[in-house]
Amino acid sequence: MARAGLTADRVTEAAAELADEVGFDNITVSALARRFGVADASLYSHVKNLKDLRVRVAVLAARDLADRLADATAGRAGKESLAGFASAWREFARTRPGRYQATQMPLDAAVVAESAGHLRIMSITYAHLSAYGLPEPDLTDAIRLLRSTYQGFFSLEASAGFNHPRDLQDTWTKILDVLDVALRHWPSNPQGNDHESPH
Amino acid sequence: MARAGLTADRVTEAAAELADEVGFDNITVSALARRFGVADASLYSHVKNLKDLRVRVAVLAARDLADRLADATAGRAGKESLAGFASAWREFARTRPGRYQATQMPLDAAVVAESAGHLRIMSITYAHLSAYGLPEPDLTDAIRLLRSTYQGFFSLEASAGFNHPRDLQDTWTKILDVLDVALRHWPSNPQGNDHESPH
DNA sequence: GTGCTAACCTAGGCCATCTAGGAAGATAAC
DNA sequence: GTTATCTTCCTAGATGGCCTAGGTTAGCAC
């Protein structure tokens, strides 16, 4: 009988597609095997186990996302860069929800250290804020704020966590405005500055 | 033989404790039954199925969280209220991780409409920002920003998503400063305001 | 064709969810 | 104290997912 032509990469790719359809948390080697018309056990020649499969998807997804972020920030600075970065990320989360979830998967440090995608995401993230001229540790704080806000927004958006009739896109635009202002008026003194941020 | 004395409430409570230990996504009726020294099937007299159990935990957890948020904002306004609210939420996420995850579970609208905890969380959330005097739709946008930021921060914190050596508590304090400033200098005109926020 | 290296198989163990129907404890009625 | 009843908890078993061990076969190199 004809073979399905499985390889680790092809299995990972199919798992990523499956994740986009049913959610990263619901990928199953059985479902994947069914998709290839193959017995469950056949996949274990290409992938160690379910955990390994998930890690592979996470690494693949990070590469995808890094490419998009790089495109979205290339040749831009300041708010253009901020908005491009954030909206590319959001677009990724919306059109590739399973892969997006995969990028949030906690990974061993050793895996991250060898995942080009994860490393590129980090460096792009730091780089795209350079025009705001924030010194450390404010830069790290700012990045944590952005990451937190985006991740929270996307996962609330995905789980329909926003009930209010207010248009989500309008909120998104406003949030980017606010973040841009916050970055430009970043409070640099230790707490307590009141009505005007110094700059 | 002595009976375990199961009721729906006691099962739900135990499930919440289990969730805090192994993660909300990893609660299992088998593990729960083991914990009571009872056969798996015995739990199905008190709980319809795993989904139902999870929903019950979510409703219970929301009640817990609402109580804490109410305490943390009582008699406070402005930044005190903001910081109390946010830190109570964070404390909940850190000390009751399973219950916290449960509060993020997507629920049917009908379930939310009957969950006192979920409803109270919403009303407390809106109320605790009243001192900032934001009109709609800015208030909704602001709440979405806060919810997104908190949720993202907590889930990144829980999954060890912050690698940088910068102290997390310091970042947290700074983020609250920034959010407070953002709320006080909320850009109210449609985009494009540049170096100073009007007020 | 022969041999080799994969890709893929069957069989089966383990553990999870969940249903059906039965037994045994608790409670109240008499 | 016996009886009737309700609820609690049981055993048995179906289904389906993960995963291992070991065998078979397709496809390629020569």
C-alpha cells in the first residue's frame, strides 16, 4: 500500500494546522494519525511523544511569528514600529490561533536557547523600541508591559472575554495610542511623580 | 464501609484544591476520586461530567476572587484603588493558580449570567476606576487595557515567561505607575495627540 | 535480484471519561 | 426495632487516547 511519506517536519506542520483548527491544547496524536490515514503508532517513528510534538510545533510557530514581526518592523521606528509589531502579532494570533498558543507554551531553557524563532522574537522585541530611547531597567519593564498587554488582549479576544458592545478594533487602536504615549512619557523617577511626566 | 460524605460542593471544593496543585487543565475525575478514596464513577452522582466540574470550579473561583477584589478596593479611590485591585488579583493568581486559571475559562453566557462571582468582578472592575472620571467609551477601553495587562502579566509570571534578571516586583510596581499615569492622562481626542495629553 | 534502511503495521498495556445497573448505608415512618 | 425509601457508592464494561515491543514491507543502492 502507498505510504503517507511522513517525516518529522511534515508531521509537525500538520500538527500546527490541526492546532489552528482545534486548539493547541487539543492536538492529539490519534487525530494527527487519522489525518494522515495512518496508525497512531506510526507517528512515534518521527516524534518522541506528544510533548515532543508540542515542542516542535512551538518552535515552528515561533519561527513563523518572528518572520512576521521582522517584516512588520523593518524600516520603521517609534509608533509606526510599535503599531506594526503589535498588529502583526495580533494578526498572527487571530489567523493562526493554534500556532499562537504554541508560542506561549513554557519551554525548557535549553530548548529556547536553540530555537531561532524564540531568540529572534526577543531581539526584535528589544530592537523595535529603540527609538523611544529608554534606558535599562525601564526598557525591560516597558517590554514586559507590552508583552503582558498583548498576550492578555489576544487571549481575551480569542476566548471572547470581551462582552461589551464597544468595538474591539477601536479599543485596540486606543490601546496602541496609550502605550505609545506611555513609552514617550515613561516615568523615570522612583514612584510618586504626579501630574506631569518629566522628559 | 464508611462513606466519604460527598456532595457537589465538597467535590467542587476539592477539585479547586487539586487545580491549585496540578493546574486547572490537569484536573481529572480519577485523581479527584482517588483523593476521596472512592471509585471514579461515584463522582458522577454529584457532577454531570468533567466539563460540568470545571465550570463549577470556575464559578467558585470567581466568587473567591470577587471577595478579594471587593476587600482590596473598599474605601479606596484613584491609584490606591488601582493598586489594591491589581495586587489582590495578582496575589490570587500566585497563591491560587488553579482557581485563577479557572476564572479565565470561557463560559457560556447563560452560566456567566448566573454566576454571582463573575458579575461582581465586572461591577467592581468598573467601579474601582470611577475616581479617574473617564467617560465611555474610554472607560471600557481602559478596563480592557487593564484586564489585558494583568492577565498577560500573571500568565507570563506563572509560566516563567520572564527570563530577564530584572526583579519582577519592581517591574510590577512600575507597571502600576505607568497605568495610573495613563489613566490620568488618558488621550481623549481621536488619535494623533502628540507630546502632551490634554486635561 | 539482494540487502538495507526507513516507514508503517499489529498487538497490547495503561489510564482516562462515562454509562448502566446493583448493593449498602442513612433516615424517617410506623 | 423493623421497614421502606432515598441517596451514596459500588462493580462491570465500553470507548478512546498515549505509548512500547516487535514484526512486515516499501523503496532505494548496488
